[in-house]
Amino acid sequence: MDATAHQRAAAPQGRPPTPAQHRLSAIDHRIGGLIESLAAVLIAVEIVILLAGVTARYLLHTPLVWADEAASILFLWLAVIGAVIAFRRGEHMRMTALVAKASPATRAYLDTVALAASLVFLLLNVWPAIEYAMEERYVTTPALDISMAWRASALPIGLALMALMSLLRLLRTTSIPSAGVAMGTVIGICIAMAGLSPLLRDLGNLNLIIFFVGITGACVLAGVPIGVSFGLATFGFLALTTRVPVGVIVGRMDEGMSHIVLLSVPLFVFLGLLIEMTGMARAMVALLASLLGHIRGGLSYVLIGAMYLVSGISGSKVADMAAVAPVLFPEMRQRGAKDGDLVALLSASGAQTETIPPSLVLITIGSVTGVSIAALFAGGMLPGVVMGLALCTVIGWRYRHEDLSHVRRATAREIGRAALVALPAIALPFVIRAAVVEGVATATEVSTLGIAYAIVAGLVFYRQFDVSRLRPMLVETAALSGAILFIIGTATGMAWSLTQSGFSNSLAQAMSALPGGPPMFLVVSIIAFVILGSVLEGIPAIVLFGPLLFPIARQVGVHEVHYAMVVVLAMGLGLFAPPFGVGYYAACAIGRVDPTEGIRPIMGYMAALAAGLAVIAAVPWISTGFIPSP
């Protein structure tokens, strides 16, 4: 995320705003206020629908058959409206490493080009989105019996509003000549690439490198929002090198942004804000600080443990991070932790816990490959411990000289008092996990139980509940979720393009012919899945490549559960490693930190995780030692 995301520049280069810019700001304020109110209502309605569904099914034994459909329809609207708010605020994630080092004039130019690139991408997809919504009108939902066009209309309306917000921001933050130069630059590049189309069509799979490495990398490093960078590369690849209609991008964005599991992302983001607002966060931090505050790097160890405990509960690694970071980051910052190290450790802990059950990735592996899900769950716990210990070694080294002279060790009485106060808050992760394990709620619904629990705890136990903060919290939730889901949506389009190019089949054929037996197969699998993890979410990657590669693993003599742990953790490394890992940017968005700040500190953590993964790959017992005998 751009470090200046919250700054609403009113005029170019610091000059006083012109009358036209004043009018544009007024228009932006009116439209933005309506959109933010709509987003707040959507989140509140989603919470009510899902909570009502759990209550009706579990307590009244009369399931609301329409609840999931309604939640799915509203979720797509919530995702795109949240992305609109993020565009309005300039909060879509960007990599500003090179931009920050440029001269002020160059930096201003690149910032303007980034806005222009966003505007061009959004405008290019408005009409395909309209066509997509028109096609969906012939499909009706099974429970509500309404046209799917009501749901799909969110995409053209959302893209149009994103374009409007981008245009308003472009005109408010720069002069018209500068905006014209930036638009001319972007359009000129597009025209030049279109002119090369006949040549590109003859290059075959070399276009995968040109578009998905070259163009994506150039856009990311130039400061173009990550989601837009993915989208532009995919649009260019389809339009200039294939005969596939570019409208499929909209359908893939729909698929990526509206997966029902991802509904837990905004709900867990809101839960994190709610925990802070009700005083639960302070109670938990006080207890954790009393236990580990006197140890060098103590709260960093707590973050690793907390991610281990909550991992897999929501079904989304982004949601897991969103549940933990708001609780620990404020206190860690007060103790001197740097923002870059915080998001680096948060990202690394996300990669560490990819195998912790209940994990949807493991469930997906079982469903598409036939491997026992119970065996996968049994095999997933210890690899997470090994990866966690690897991270702890880095923490111990980095904080070995931490000054704790001002930190007093808590007495037993103080620890007991803090534990009593924190008990309702500490119980929350266990309540959530129990609800999932016992079948009370799905991975998506369980976040609403957490929200209800937090509200009750805030009102009854901690007596802190500021109603006036609810709307800003809901809007903040929508903006953050929209920024994350927009990236996932465009990344899904990129993943689909890679699959359609034949890349997946070529990969499987090459790996089946490798010499060297199981060790070489595992090494190449690790490298391949690290790369795949940087552009794919875990579930799509497993669905695409699991049926192809798991039979090969059996043929070369690699235990299926062992192979599952290795590839899942390898994908985790790719997913959370910059510069392309989507999970890393999600962590930066959750922590509200410029991605540039986390790049250096994350390298040490990633090296530790790579070493841990090497140990897991070399010692199959770590993955298979606790599998029950058949």
C-alpha cells in the first residue's frame, strides 16, 4: 500500500486548489459519502444474514435455504463497492520502492501514470462487464428464484464507479496538462503493444514471460496498483496473443472476488477492529505482555503462536492475518518494533501455518486427489511447528540485543489478575475453532459468531462499546477488503490465462520425466510451487495441478501426505514472498504499511522458512509420523 494512501491531495505539486478542483472535491465528497454508507450497510446486512442462518440451523433446526444465496449476491456487491472506496482513497496496494527513490518531478509523473493506468484498465473492462451481466440474466438462483443479473450487475457498476473515482482523483491531484501527458503515455504504450500483436502471436509461450513477468514486473515497480498490474498483463496477453474474448477476465474476476470462503475476509477484518474497540485487544495484550514481555522479542513469539492457533479457522489466510494483526501490532509498535519487520513477520507466519488444520487447501487436496483428509489433518500439525521454530530462530537473533532495561517482569499476582481480565478475550479463538470443529457454523459463518461474541464481551465484561465508531469501522473494513479482493480477482484471471496457455500440462509432462528419483522430484516441485504460489491462491493451484502431479509423486515413491505438506508450504512461500506474492501485499494492507518497508526484513524470515521446508522435505516422518494406521 502506498504510504501516502490516506492523504487526500487537493492540488498538484502542493499548489492551492483551483475552483475546478474545489468543485471536483465537492462531487467526490457527495458520491463518496453515499458509497461509504452503502458499504457499511452491506457489511451489516451480511453479518445479520449469516448469523441468522447459523441460529436458524443450529438452534431452531430450520435452515434458511436462501441465506447462502443472499450472502453470495451481496458479497460481490460488497467486494466491488469496497474496491471503489479504496480507489477513491488511493488505498490500493502499490510497490513504491523505485518511485520513492525518484526525483520529486519523476515521482509525481509516475504517480499520475499509475492513476492513468488504473483508469485505462477499468474503462477497458466496463463494456465486457456489461455483456457479462446481460448473459447472466438468463440464469436464476435456485432458492430465491431471481435473475443472476442482480448479482452480476455489481461488476459493471463497480468498475464504472472505480473509473469515476480514479478520474476524479486524477483531476483533483494533478494539473490537466500533467493528466493528459500521463494518459497519453499509457494509451501510447497500449497502441504500441497492439501494433506488435502479429509478432507476439508467433512467439508462443514466450508471451508468458513477456506479459506475466515483464509487463507485470514493470507495472509493479513503476507504482501501478498491484491488482491493476495483474489485470493489465492478463488483458494484454488475451487481447494481443490469443483469440480468447477479453471478456473472460470479468468472469474470472467474479470467480476470484466472490468465492464464498472469502466472505470471511471482511468479517474477520471487522472482528479485528471490534476486538480493539471493545477493549478485548488490550486485555489480551496485557496478559501476553505479562507472560512474555520481559523476553527479548517476546511479542513476536506471541504473533507466531497466535497465527498457529487461529490458522485455518476462517478458511482464508488473509482473514487469519486480519484477526491477529490488529490485536498485536499496536503494542508491538509501542515497544519499538518497526513497521517493515511487523508485516514481514506477519507474512512469514502466514506461510508458516499453511498446513494447520482445518485448512481448506488440505481439504481441497483430499477432494481432488483422493488422499485421506484425516491423514492430511494429522500430518499438517508438526510441519507448522517446524516452520515456526525456524522463524523463532530468526526472531531470537534479531532481538538478541533488545534493550529490556525499562521492562519490569510481572509478578504472579499481576499475571493472575491479567489472566482473569483477559479470559473472555482469550477464549474467543477457542470458541471460533470449536464452532467449526463441532459443525455449529461453516468457516465463513464462524466469523459472525466471533462478532456476536465480541459485542457481548464488550458490553457485558469490558463495558466498552462506542456506537459512534461503528460506521467508520465498517467503511474501513470495506475499503481494506475491497483492496485485497480486487487483487485476488485479477490474480484469478491471470491464473486462468496460465492454465489455458497449456502451461499446466507442459509442467506435468516435464516433471514426470525428471531424473534423480524422489529427491529431484521434490526439489523441482518446491521450485515450481513457489513460483505458482506467487501468482495463484492455494486452492486454484491445487485444483489445477494436484490431479496431475500427485499420481507422479506416487509413481516415484513419495508419500502422498509428505508431498502434500511440501507443496502446500512451497506455495505458501511463493504466496507471501515479494515482489509478486499476493499474500505479502495483503499483509501490508492489513498492517497499513508500505510494501517497500517489509522487503529487507522478510528476506531473513523467508530464508528460515526455506530451511524449514528443506528439513520437512528431507525428513518424511515429520509429515507422516502421526498418521493413524489404516
